Amino acid sequence: MLKVYGHLSSGNCYKVFLTLKQLHIPFEWISTDAVKQETRTPEFLAMNPNGKVPLLEIAPGQYLPESNAILHYLADGTKLCPSDRFAHAQVLQWLFFEQYSHEPYIATSRYVMKFLGNPPERQADMERWKKPGITALNVLNTHLTSHQFLVANTYSIADIALFAYTHVAGEGGFDLSPYPAILNWLERIKQQPDFVAM
Ligand SMILES: N[C@@H](CCC(=O)N[C@@H](CS)C(=O)NCC(=O)O)C(=O)O
């Protein structure tokens, strides 16, 4: 059975949890709390030298880190990942967008506010992350103004990857009220079969 090392307060880990649930794939969840440094033990570093969750154990000794690589591994060939070549590439486009243009600003702001208590020494970071975070939300909102879902008007792992930290963006100080298309899309995702909240 697949094993997942992760913590459900992390959006990156929640993405994997939601994908497994919606695909009805059995798995064992091994709670691993990054805030408590449980990803930095010698045992964990032997499995993922990058010291981060989520981590998928496919078979004994066969590990896959990086949330969006895990989503692709799980969903490829299923209803959550289109097989059409262009649509498939568009899914990857949004997964890369999430990791490069969205998560580094929106997830990190949430981490500083929710888990570190928004300390004064991180205010310069918070200020620096605001503009690119807003840009990412604008990109999403503009696309969703004319699309029901991110790719091919069908719910996919692209939506799961972007849902994870967008729906809790407020916890990082990003107000979603100026983005009606995002708010409607978040509601559509919550209506999907076997949806589970974070
Ligand atoms: N790009 C990675 C990011 C993973 C990541 O940043 N994980 C955090 C929790 S959300 C973590 O494990 N941090 C622990 C650390 O860096 O020590 C992914 O998408 O999986």
C-alpha cells in the first residue's frame, strides 16, 4: 500500500490527501510535522534529502517527493488528468505556475502568519511577497472568468494544486473578496464528488 509522509495543515500535503481520496486509492498516512522539525531527522532525510513533506513511498525504498510530481504520478491515466496532449501539457503548466508564481508567496505568507505568529523580523518578507502574490491571484481570476476549471473545463489535478493554498490565502493576509471568479471556482471544487476539507 502507498504510504504518505505529511501533515494536513500543509497545503502541499493536503493536495496529495485530496487526490488520493478522490481517486479512491488506499493509502497509509504517516503524520510528519515540518513545524516540529520531523522532516529533519536522519531517518527522514534518508528518504528525502531535501527534508520536506509531502513524500510518497511507492514501494519499500522507492520515494517520490514534490507535491505536484506526486499528484501527476497518482492521477496520470485517470479522470483527474486529461490524456489529450495539449490539455495534459496545460495541466503541467498550472502545476509549474503554482510552484513558481503562487506557492512561494501565498503559502509562505500563510506559514509566517499562521505558524510563526507573524513576527516583526519577517515583515520585510511579507511586504516583498504581497505584490507577486496578488499578481498570481489576478492571473487565476482572469483565467477563471471565462473557464469553469483550469484546464479543458474539467476538474483536474491542476485545480487541486491551486485550490490547496488559494482557499486559505486569507490566512496569509490575501483578501479574496476582489476575485469573484476565484471564489466561485473554490465553491465548484468543494462540490466535487468525494471532496474532503483541509
Ligand atoms: N516544492 C515542495 C515544497 C514542500 C514544502 O515546502 N514542504 C514544507 C511543508 S509545506 C516542509 O516540509 N518544510 C519543512 C522544511 O523545509 O524543513 C512540494 O511541493 O512538495
